[in-house]
Amino acid sequence: MKIAIVLLLATVAYARPAELEEDADSVELLRNDVVHGDDGAHSLDFAADNGISFQLSGQEGEDGGANMQGSYTYIVDGEAVPLTFVANEFGYQPDSSLLPVAPAFPHEIPEWVLEQIAFAEQQRAAQAESDEE
């Protein structure tokens, strides 16, 4: 739950438009629902009139951790940007159209890399020959 609150505060701080920095009271809270179940389940649903929102649901794990999933929307250059995430034993895994994407693999290997590989193979073969002597 602490992670969710930190993420929420970071998102709100990052996404706040410059004109709201002087008058933060102008943002109206539309929704702020927090639920803690007796079984370790928890959820958070937050929304403000400036387009920022945050939803989270999760379950506390047996080892003290928690498995969570959720989404939030923040504003970048006047445009709402959604982000979904899962946080579990494999870490925090965000998904958004603004996140960079690695190039598809296999990609073409540059010639200089192939030359270095060939050189390393020659060096290994030469070392193997000298070890045999």
C-alpha cells in the first residue's frame, strides 16, 4: 500500500501543470476510495478533475510482500497518458505508449561486431594450440 501511495504522489507531482503550481487548491478531488479487507486485500481509486487518476488493487502475500495491479493516467503536454502496471514477485512491470520499446530481435549484427567475434575465435584457437605444446 505504501508503494501505491508513493506512486500516486509521484504521479501527481510530475503531472501537475505549471499553472496549478501557484494554486494547487484549484484541483477538485472527484473520487478517493480506499478499501482494506481483513484478508489482506486492498484497493485504491483516486481521480481529480484535472484528468489525473489512479486505480490499484492487490493482495498481501504470505511473505509480507503484495501482488498488485492497477493503472494511472497523468497529463503530459495537455494530453492524458494512461499507464497500466503489475507489481509482484517479478517486480514492477509498467506498460504505456510513452515507454521506450527495445528493437526487435534478432536484428542485423554490425560488421565490426562480426570481425571482433572472428578475432576472438582466432585468439582462442591460438591459445589452445600453445597450451597443447
